Amino acid sequence: ARKIMRALALAGLPVIETGGMLGQEHIKDVLSIVLLLADTSGMGILRAARLREHPLRQEDIEALLLAAREQQCSLYSLMMRGEVPAAMSEEGRRSLSRLSTILQNLYYTSNVWTLLAQYLFIETSIMRDLLCSPASKLQQHMLDDYSNLLSLAHRYDQQQAEQLRKLREAREAQEAQEESQEGSETLALPPVRELAKGFLDYLSILLMLHQDGGNRQQGEGSGEQTPEVIRVMTVHASKGLEFPVV
């Protein structure tokens, strides 16, 4: 599907991948950074290595995994310490240093919305390049997808804040009953790893329920004008019964 989409795009034809917002390649790319923060195994590196902001070749990834194994530590720990294996290529070392710096900066974010916004707008030029590119239907779709992702992050942060407020009120009520403050603990915001993991779990549920807030098929058959673009889908995703011509 990616090869077909690339060929159509090179031919100057507007093309998108049919499906929900969370199924789009550019959204999966951004979420790979969240996965790197959430999963200490570092599996997110496989997709993050494809991004032009910090590209890594297969040989560099293998050298990185081998270094983590030799040091008996996780890939996450290796990157957060900013250690660059000497066996990597010069280009790979630069990319890994860049990615490690980004992860270290994102580690101190207090919520998921800030994490995503900082990556999209500050740590990388993803949004700047997109906003400066010529206006097109594909550009608008990508902007809409990033906006929807940030909206989902904001909704998740609000839910987390509400849960924290309820826990704090319950703790205060319990302390009032005990009439003692000894041994009490201040409820703090969860660390970025827990936030990232919780957000990915949240998105998994939305994806399972088809409630990711960005389904490209919404509005079809409802009288709304559909964009004049070529939509690409894999066979397992749909039979194409919603289209007059397949």
C-alpha cells in the first residue's frame, strides 16, 4: 500500500490512506516517539528510525541493540543516557544523538499534549515544514490528523487530571477522619513513562471501538462533499462496498 501511495504521489495525484486517523502512517510515526518513552524495550526505534528527523539504517539499529545487550541494559536506558555505540556509522551516531536529546527533553513534560506538541513544533520541523508547504488536500488531511491527535491527548490529560483530583479529595477525607497527617504523601503527576503508556492504552481502546476522532469515512453518504482524492486501502481493512467504483 505504501509503494502504491508513493507512486501516486510522485505522479502528482492526491492520495490518502483510507481508515481512521490512528491508522495513518504519519500518525504512527509520531506515536513511535511516545512508544519509546513508554516501553523500555525500545521497540519504537524500528519506526522512529524511518523518520527523516533522526534516520537510522538497519545496521545502526543492530549495533545499538547489540550495545544494549552487551551492557545488560535496556535500549531506553542507553538512549536516555545519550550513549552512542562506536560501531554505528557516523550518520547513525548523529541521528541517535539527536533522538536521545529529543527523548531527554520530552522526559520532563508534564502531560501528553505538551509532549506531542513539543515534538511536532519544537523538537522537530514536522509542523513547520507542513505549514510552509504548498496548500493541498493531502496537506490539509495531515494537519487535521495532527490536530485530532493533539485533541485526543488533551482529552486524555483532562481525564488524568480529574482522576488525580478525585484521589486527592479521597486522601484528604481519609486524613481528616484519622485526624493525623503523619505518613501522608503528596499526590504528584505520574512520570512521563506512565503517562505515555497510559495514553497508548487509551488510543488502543479508541482504535478498537473506531472512536479515534479522525475516521476519514465519516460523512460519506451523509450528503457532505467528499474530497477528490484517491483513497488506498488494504484488502483486510475494507471490501470497498462504500465506494461506487473500486
